[in-house]
Amino acid sequence: MWDAWDEADDEIARKPLSHFRRAVDIQFDELEEHLARGDEQAAAREAADVVSIALNLMRRLGHRPEEIAEIVRSRAEHRMKGQALAILDKYERVYGI
């Protein structure tokens, strides 16, 4: 997935953060449309696009694939493991979702 975007590296570096936020919103809109039609495979492809956007944001922040893997592993191990229910509770209490 990373190499597929190499040709756009310079363009990605110039994108404002708002680009990535809006791109994720668009992908979630499309994902919801697919789910409403019962097309879970198409919805899964949109979810993969969300992952791609997150990776490109990490690229924009100057990280390479190896660093991203370590950041994700560390975040899961030290922030999420054993705290998943508390995180979900916080989102419900604080953000109403």
C-alpha cells in the first residue's frame, strides 16, 4: 500500500491536515452507502482506503513504514491493551459516541 503512493510523495507533503480529515469523512460516507446497500465487500474496500489515508498522513508527518509499524505496535501495547473498554467509555461520556 505504501509503494502505491510513492509517485504522489511530494504532493502529499504539501497537503494541509484538513485534506486528510476530509478524505476520511468522504471514505466513511462511501462506506455507509455500501453498507446501506448490503455490499460488505465494497465497504471493506472503503475501510482499506481509510487505512491508506492514515498511512499517507504518517508519510506527511515524515514517518517511514518501519517507524509507523513501531509507532502502531507501541501505541497498541502501551495505550490500548487492557484499556479498550475505558477508551470506548471515554468516547461515549466525553463525545457522546
